[in-house]
Amino acid sequence: MKTVMKWLRILLVIAVVMIAVFGCRMAKYSMSIKPQTLEEAEKWQQEHGDISWWYDADKTDYTVKGYQDYVLHVELIRNDTPTDKYVIISHGYTDNHIGSLKYAGFYLKLGFNVIVYDLRGHGSNEKDFCSNPYVRLKT
């Protein structure tokens, strides 16, 4: 019985070590994925949806300071009909603000102004880890 318990403990330790190594490798892999360039994202959007409206849209590019004074690039897309309704759309990991355009058209049709932006380390922003998606505007 003691021998069986000893082997079960050894197997448990091996399993825990294997899970930890696998977890570390997956984390390292996910942090090393190359984000899409703006050109790659635009090409993908053109091939998989209609973003032709975006080229003629009333839009303004600007920057805001985020967490730790990190400069984030933002694009405001104004609705053709003046409105005080806004929606902010955030893209997924490795994408950029152009990847949000597939949703922006929908919100424009619903009467919203749309704000899309590049997460930390994505799109037009300085290369960095994508660690904090929350924008903290300074007043």
C-alpha cells in the first residue's frame, strides 16, 4: 500500500509539473503572436465584408493618453445624422481598429457615432505588451 501511495504521489508531481510547463509555454506563445499591420487588417476586412462606406465616412483621427501615459490612437467615425449617441468598439488581440469596422457599420445604421481605437501594442500604437485595455483620460 505504501508503494502504491508513493507512486501516486510521484505521478501527481509529474502531472503538476507537466501542466505548469504546458501553461508557461502557452502563455509565451500567446504573447509572441505578431499583431496584424493596418494594411493586413484592411485587406482582410475587404475580403470578408464591406467596408467601402469607411473610405468616405466623416472620421477624425486623434490620440489620447492611456494608462501610464501610453499614447493610444483613436478614430471617431461620425454618423451622417447628427447625434449625441456614441459607442466605443474594441478590437481583439493581434487585430487593430480596422478590425472593428465590421461592427461599426451596424452601429452607424442604428444612429450612433462610433469610436474605434488601437489597443496597446497594436495598429498605429507604439509596440508594447497589450496589458491594459482601459483608457484613463487625463483632465
